[in-house]
Amino acid sequence: MLAMALAALDSTVVSTAVPQIVGDLGGFSVFSWLFSGYLLAVTVTLPVYGKLSDTVGRKPVLVTGAALFLIGSLLCATAWNMTALIVFRIVQGLGGGALQGTVQTLAADLYPLEERPKIQARLSTVWAVSAIAGPALGGLLAAYADWRWIFLINVPVGAAALWLIVRHLHEPYRARVARPRIDWAGALAVFACAGTLLTAVVQGGVAWPWLSAPSLALFGTGLALLVLTVAVERRAAEPIVPGWVWRRRTIAAVNLALGALGLLMVAPSVFLPTYAQAVLGLAPVAAGFVLSVWTLTWPLSAALSQHVYRRIGFRDTAVLGIGAAAVLLLAFPFLPYPGAAWQPTVLMLALGAALGLFQLPLIVGVQSTVGWAQRGTATASVLFCRQIGQTLGASLFGAVANGVLARRLGGTHDLDSLTRSLGTGTVPESTRHAVADAVHAVYTGAGCAAAAACAVLLVLAPRHFPVAER
């Protein structure tokens, strides 16, 4: 839980200190890479660390990831300009990928199937606490100390996590090959391919137009690398991304469903705070509270989901959760305008409960279908697909929202410029209507993604997941 807290806190604590960081180091035009660079590094390393944990064990991978994260944190605290800080954030992300995937895998290694929902719910609680405490902690450190402390605060937490892992984590003895064959060529190919394509998606329509030369060059290079990656992995004795991940109906269906989860999560996490400020007229702190309430019901619902899936199975429990989520997301555009703050708050409480009922049974279910030697790869694959979904969702829904705003207010308006101007005065009524329409369009798209995930589970996933030996 301490190791997971490193990655969870880091994703929230930096956001509130951006003005101070930019004021000190400059680089406003590229500051978004503080988040994009970290996200890319985490995403592209997930499958690599998953396979490595199956090959050399969980403990070495977890210790390496925590050490990398701490080194990256110390380097971030010494950054002398924005470029250096972005590079060091990528180093942090290289460690964060190991933390996220390996901790989730260990939960299945160390606990029998009956106890996994409890430990997974506790891990979800770490993310819930971080979502609430992270922005407040980042703001306090930036305001009353120095922004560099938001990275230095990781050091005592990470040191405690490392000490506990080294001293108390004892993996069961398993016969391993004396010289394990590691697919380094495949790891490099996966890293290059995923990094290139994700960069094209993240920066397309932001740093350059979608049909510009840089965008087309990145997509072309990424597709060429994808072909190369497939060729390398088909010939590898122990591929980083083995074919069975997609040949098995259960894992393939869960991968697609959690990819849709990552996509639909963008709607509330990115767009709801702007809606709460521009349309409801709330202050930033109150707007953050409207969003954060779903982190209260998500882990609670996840912990209680075991009582449901023991009766009706993993798939049907997940279908129940994502079906409810689709209804709630599609109900958002029907909220009265401008409405009261309690209305989206109630929706977010219910949405957190629905998604807790959806996500945890799928993760526990997939982990139960494989043995130890494949569990790291299977867990990393579902987390990788969820991360890919979030990246695609940010670009897709950002384009949708900006398109609606441009149509309603003229071609010079986009959501980023409106967000930056919220604190400058009263938002005009025409702008409030335009933001409401843009966010409604995004929520409608998220509801469609939830319905697609429901359909995928019903069509592809078996009603009863097979259970493998530990």
C-alpha cells in the first residue's frame, strides 16, 4: 500500500503546484508534458514489467521500480529548467509502471481468491485518499514551502516502502530457469511502438494539427513499429506481449472492457471540474469535492462486490456495474440547467459505486484464470489497456468538447482557454451554455463507451470464468 501510494499521490499532488513550477522554471508552452511524459512512461512499461515479474519474480521488479521512482523524485527536486523536470518526470514514470502492475499482481499471489476483494479494495482506498489529499497537500507545499517539496515528500514514504518490501516480502519458492530468457528486443520494440503512437495521440490537435506533417510522421512511424513489434514477438521464445493474452476469450474481453473504462473515466475526471466552475459557479475547492466523491463509493462498492460475484459470477457482476454506469452517464445531460451542486454530486456517488462493481470483479476474475507464471503478464495487460483507454479518451473527448465550443462560440474558443479564464471574472451566460453543451456531449460519448463495454462482456466473455491453480 505504501508503494502504491507513491504512484497514486504523484498523479494528483503535482497538478496544484503547476503555477509555482512554471513561475520558477518557465516553460509554460510545454508544461503539459509534466503529466503526459509521466503517463507515457507508466503506460509503455506496464507490459514489460508484467513479463519481467513472471520471469524473475515480483520482488526484484517491485524493488527496482520503487528505487527508480525515488531517484526520479530526487532528480525532480533538483530540476533547473522545465526540460530537465520533464525528463526526470519520465524517470519517475519508468518506476511508476513497475509499482502499479506489480502491486496488483502481488495481491493475487499472496491472498487466496476469497480474500482478494478485501486487499484490492484497500489498494483502491489508497487511490481514493490520494485523490482527496493529493491536491490539498500539493497546494499547501507550493504555497507555504516550495514546490520542490512535492517531490521530496516521496523520499520518506518510498524509503519506508522499500524497507518493508525488502525485509518482509517473502515470495513462495518456485523453481525457476537458471538463466531466464528475457525478450529485450521485444521490450524495446513495445516501448518504441507504444511511446510513438501515444505521443501522436497526446500531442495531436494540441501541439500541432491532426493532419500536419509531425502528426502524420508519428502515426506512420508508430504503425511501422507496430508491424515490427508483431514480427519480433512472434519469433521470441518468451515474448513480452504473448499471443495468448488476446487468444483467450476471457482476457481479451476484459482487456477491451477495461479499455472502455479508461476512456469513460476521462469524462468526469477531466471535464466535471470545469463544468462545476463554469456552469454551476462553484469555487475550485468545491468543484474538486464534486469530483472526488466518487472515490468514496468506488472502494466501498469494490469491497462489497465479492458478495455479488459469488452469487452470479464475475461477468454478470461486471455487466451489472457497467450497465448502471451507462445509465448514470447518459443521465448527466438531462440534469436541469444550471442546476444545483448536489445533483452531479449524487450522480458521481452512484457512478463510483457502479464502477467499483465493474472493475474489481474483472481484475480478480482475470487473475484467477492464470497461474503464477502468467499472472504478471495478464494483470499488466488489463492495466495497459485501461491506460491506453484513458489516453485515447483525453484526446477524443477533448476534440469533441472543443468542437462543440467552437461551433457555439466561434472558432477561437477551446476548453483550455476557458478553463484558464474562469478565475478572471463572471462567466458570460452564452459561455456557460456552451460549456454545458460541450460537457453533455462528452458524457454522452462516455455513456456509449460504457454500453460498448457491456456489449463486449456479454458477447465475448464466458459467463463463468475458468479458475486456474495458484
